[in-house]
Amino acid sequence: MTMVSIALLPGDGIGGEVMAATVPVLDTLIQRHRLPLDYRILPWPATEWHRQHGSMMPDDALDQLLGYDALLLGALGDPGPLEQADRYRLPDSISLAPLLALRKSLNLWACERPARYHPGVPCYLSDPRAKELDMLVIRENSEGEYAGQGGRLRAGTEDEVATQLEVFTYAATERLIRHAFERARQRARERRDEKRVRAFTGPEGETRESQVCLITKRNAQAFWGGLYDRVFQQVAKEYADVATHHELVDAAAMKFVQCPWRFDVVVASNLHGDILTDLAAVLAGGLGVAPSANINPADLSVPALFEPTHGSAPDIAGRNLADPRATLFSLALLLQWLGERLGKRLGQRSDATADIKNSNEKSRLFYSAAHQLHETLITDLAAGHPVSGTDAV
Amino acid sequence: MTMVSIALLPGDGIGGEVMAATVPVLDTLIQRHRLPLDYRILPWPATEWHRQHGSMMPDDALDQLLGYDALLLGALGDPGPLEQADRYRLPDSISLAPLLALRKSLNLWACERPARYHPGVPCYLSDPRAKELDMLVIRENSEGEYAGQGGRLRAGTEDEVATQLEVFTYAATERLIRHAFERARQRARERRDEKRVRAFTGPEGETRESQVCLITKRNAQAFWGGLYDRVFQQVAKEYADVATHHELVDAAAMKFVQCPWRFDVVVASNLHGDILTDLAAVLAGGLGVAPSANINPADLSVPALFEPTHGSAPDIAGRNLADPRATLFSLALLLQWLGERLGKRLGQRSDATADIKNSNEKSRLFYSAAHQLHETLITDLAAGHPVSGTDAV
Ligand SMILES: CC(C)[C@H](C(=O)O)[C@@H](O)C(=O)O
Ligand SMILES: CC(C)[C@H](C(=O)O)[C@@H](O)C(=O)O
């Protein structure tokens, strides 16, 4: 059986700690489920690597990463490298947000952040229905407000003008929104299997088992709001089984707090998604348990990047305070994705029967490892004991 | 005594209802406090006016509005006029968001949205400390993400590219941040007078009675993040008595839910401020009690515009469900602002002793009317009875 191979990128700050807690869990899963899985721990991208080599990662980093089937990241980003940056000059986008560079260079255009409340985590809301929270926020990950274009004219003077250009394309919008509808359908199927069907109301009062809610700020940012609106309406026509809804981003933030149980799949731009996923994460118990997946749903050969939603938290790094569960939940997503991918590849190379059988078998192994890890994490949360090392499996 | 004159703009949707509940309260206040105040109710800007005249307001609307000392708006905006707009064409920014047009044309560059929890309103958070919430979000109101620049290239096709240009200038950033520090100082003074001093910690561990928290997304939108950072650091030097803090907008959304009691003054860009003020409003009991002020702190001759933070809510319009209290709280802010303005004008024309005395007296009247309205609203909230008509004073 050919091996699947993944890279573990501890990164910065608490990244090392959460990864150290994750590796033994992965080892146990590999053994127990006989996963045909190899992993390798990479010392980059990281601020430490930057200190030694003058850049966040080696020159051939991208090529190396593309050789893996999937990537698991501990933490990267603010404010390690930022503190070193000279704020009065044009920033180097790689040193400012290496995470964004990774997502973009690997063309992982969708960021999926499931938020589901599990007994045992803090509940910040007073309404008991808040515990029914079960949404998936799908965030645009490749353009929009994060296009990185613009500059600082007359920087440092009293006449400075800073610009930031938001760029939204039909192609990136269409694939994102279509993916959201696909996921909504899939969630409805899974819920049906688990006999916990939900009901959503469409604009004409009809009942649907899933919903996609589009987020824009079309009343103030009309250009891309118009594009998103149009594409949403167009794609929705192909998914008559899915209810649709629209919220302005400010109203969405409010409703996440007032009635989070009303949302199913939420699809948002890069910046809106960034804000709403942090909000959804806190409503699902905090960043300590919030996983995320950066994927390219259209091209399974691109390694997906899984990471906790939290940052590198330099303020608590090295003090053994970091909660590894967001990373463990991300690992569960990774295993699930490997299962999905192996399953989907079947159709693509249906010529060799042995291959199909192999893939089928492998896919099953990864699915069941993902399922067990996820269930164990949830059981442990409910039991109130902290997860560390192999306790998780 | 020369009269102060204000315009009441009911606007759209529930705007008419909340204004209808406000007028008798204003009448009573005028009588009881002998306010030298005239008001006039204007039928525009409004979708209805648009229907009849083809535009949201008359051609000389701006000139007319500039003739008043202050403006009180019921509700405007989404989605009345939006529904009529052809989404496949370049939108007309006036018909899309007349509110933004008003704020911009009147040069009301700061939007102030106080959020304070009062007993009697719904509390969405489970932590009892959430009731200590008492913050003022100051939002940039004239540029940034709402610059309205950009367009839709090849609109309606599969090659469409939509752009939205964010423009931030030193001048607008400096005045905004300076105003935030001024307000922080003022809040500390007021709290000292009321013997409810708060303590904030600066980055060096020092204790301060007030705090300004800057919001950016500098790790992903580095250009304007850099400008905001620089100006913030520079202005902060002049306000050593005020503690400073920075949060990324996503982390801020999270912390508003986790520990809202830690914030004092929050200063944010137009879009970030839009999202965070809706969030703050809900944490302070919902949009039913959230007021806002659009002001030009540098030029007191410009009429400030006060409005509830809520929109025109067409879904509940005409059904007598709208809560007029956000408008009444906004009226309290308006009266307070008139008091402040008359007080501050003293210095500007200190030549005529009679004028000073007059202004002084008038200022006192408005302050005390504002104070009484505000206290009555709070008492009524605590008593749990709904406010309508003259009950409020
Ligand atoms: C580190 C930062 C650039 C990043 C983002 O905004 O995408 C983070 O907040 C996240 O949500 O993954
Ligand atoms: C109506 C809309 C354009 C407006 C805004 O975003 O400024 C509203 O949401 C607000 O917060 O006052």
C-alpha cells in the first residue's frame, strides 16, 4: 500500500507546544488504525528560521510542501515577525503574514471553519438554545480584502494616503459559493443519516434541510456586494433543495450572538469571514477548540492546510497554558479530508481495479481514525478532563 | 433668547413609528425645561419621497439641513431603495445608502456609539461581569472602506472583476484618534465626578483611569494598518494619562463577547466600526436601545446627526413592534451635544458678555433636559415598562 505523507509545521509561539501534544496522538492513531501514513516535522515557516536564515522558509519551500498530501500547522503570524517589521516602510507581505502567503501560494482558496457547541466547553451566551450552535463558516481565502494591493503614499508624513485595494473576481466567487452549496447538501445528508434533521425556511416560506447564508456589506460596499449577490442568486438556482439567506456583516455579527442556532452554512469574504469565524469560535467554546481547514475543493492534488483558528499567542507561549485541542480537532479534519480525497480519487482512475480497492480501503481507515479522534475529543470535553498526549485516543 | 432649531427626519420603515413616539417626548421636554428649541419634521430623505420625486431628497437638501443646529433621524437605508436598484449596473451610491451620503456630505467624520448595559434589557452573555459593559466605540465616518471607489469590470459576465478601493488619509486618521483620546479623558473626568473610577493597565503595567483601544487588521491589511499604528503611537504620546491598547478586529470581536467589561473607548475604521458597534449594541441589550451620534468634533457649526443604530427594519414596519428607545436615547445624546456645543462656543465669541450669559444658561438647560431624559429612560428600563409617548419624561 503506498503511503500517504503529511508535514507537521509547528511554527511560532504556542505552535510548538500544541504540536508536541499532537504528535503522540497521531502516533497512536497510526498504530491503532494501521494508517498508511508517514509524517515529517518541519522547522519552518517560523520566526526562529527567519532569525537564522533571513526568511520565513527556504527558497524551495513551496516545492517541498507540494510533495506532501496534507499539512498540519501549529501557529503562525501575529505578532512575532510583525514586531520586527519597520512600520514606517512598505511592509513585506511574506514577513508580515506568512500564513496568508502559504494559503495563497498553495492556492487553498476556501477556508472552512466548523463551529459546533460541545458540552464541557465554556458557554458565553445566556440563552440555552446557544448550545444548539452548529454552523460551518466558509471563508474566501484567496483575494478580496486580503489582495494585498495598495500602498502608502508619502508614508510617514502628515500628507500620507494609504490605500488598500479589494479585488473580487467572478471565478473565485463562483467556486466559493458553489462549494458552500455543496457542503450544505452534504451536511443535510449527514444529518439525515444521524437522524437529526434541521429545518430552514426559504424566502417563500418553503422548508429545507440545509441553508446557505451569504454575507456582504452591499449597502456600503456596493461593487463587490453586487458581484456576490448576482453569483449567489445564480448558483442558488441549481440547489433548490438548499434554503438561502442573506445577512449584512454587521447584522450577522449581532445575530451570531442573538440566535446562533439559526445558521447552517455561512459563506463570507476573506475579511468578513475572518471576523465572523473568530466570533463563531468563541460561541462554540473559544479558540482553544476551534479548528480550521484551508482547502482547494477543485483540485485534490493540492495538499490542504489544517490549523487551529488561534494565533501564535506569544503572551502565553512556553508556559504550558496552550490548549492543544484546536490542533487535535484540526488533525481530525485532516484525517477526514484524506479519507474524502482517497474516496473521490476513485472516479478519477477507475481503470485499475486493484487501485480502487486500495483507495477504498485506505479511505475507510482515515475516515474511521478521524471519527474516533473526533468522538474521543468530544467525550473528553464532556468529562471535563484536559486532553494531552495519547489521552485523546 | 435666540432659538435653537433642529430637524426631525423620520425616514423609512420603522423610522416613522419611532419618530412618532419621540415627538411628544420632545414636546414635554421643551415645555418642562423651557428649552429655546424649535423643531421641524421633514418628509425626506425617504424612499417614499424617492417614489414621488425620483430622488431621496430635494436638490437643495444639503443647504436646508445645514440651516439646522442638529438633526435627528429615525431610520434609513437597507433594503428599501436597494430592492429597486438594478444590481447588474453600477449602483448609484445615493440611492443605495442615503445615510452614507448624508454623513459624508455634512462632513460628520466621527460616529460615536456608546454601549452601556442597563438593568432591564436582555443580557445575551452568561458572565455576570458582562453587565459592567460601558464602552464608547468611535467609528471613522468619512473614508476608508466606505470610500465608495471602485467598480465592476465586465459586470454581469463570467469574467467580472469587482474592485473596492479603501482610502485612508493621515488627516482623517489623526483627527479621529485625537478625538478618541479626548473622549477617553472626558469619560475619566465624568467617572471621577460620579465616584466610579475604573482602572486600565498600560503596556508597561502602569494604571490609568481611561483607555483607548485601537482596532486594525494590520497583519492582513498592512498599508492602512501601518498608517493607523503610526498615528496612534504619535497621538498617544500627548495623552500619557490614557492607557493604550491594540486589538486585531477579529480578536476584538471575540473579546467583546468574552470580556466586554475590559473596554473603555474603542476607535475603529468605518467597516470595523460598523461591525463592532452592532456587536457592542447587542451586548448592551440590543438595537432597541442603541443610540448613535454622527458629529464633526472640529467644527461645531456643522449640525450633528443623531440616529438609532438600527436600520429601517421593513419586516416589522407598520406593525407597532419597533422600540422607540434607541431614538429616545439618541435624542438624549442630541440634547447633550447641544449643551456641549453652546458651552464650547463661549470661548469662541467671548466679546459680548450678554451672549456668554445667554449661552451659559441655554447650555445648562439642554444639559439638564438630556440628563433627565437619559435617567428616565434608564429608570423605565429597570422598571420593565415599555416607553412610549410622554411616559419617558
Ligand atoms: C494571522 C491572520 C493573517 C489570519 C487571517 O486574518 O486570516 C488569522 O486571523 C486567521 O483567521 O487565520
Ligand atoms: C445603512 C448602513 C450603510 C450603515 C453603515 O454601515 O454605516 C448602518 O449599518 C450603520 O451602522 O449605521
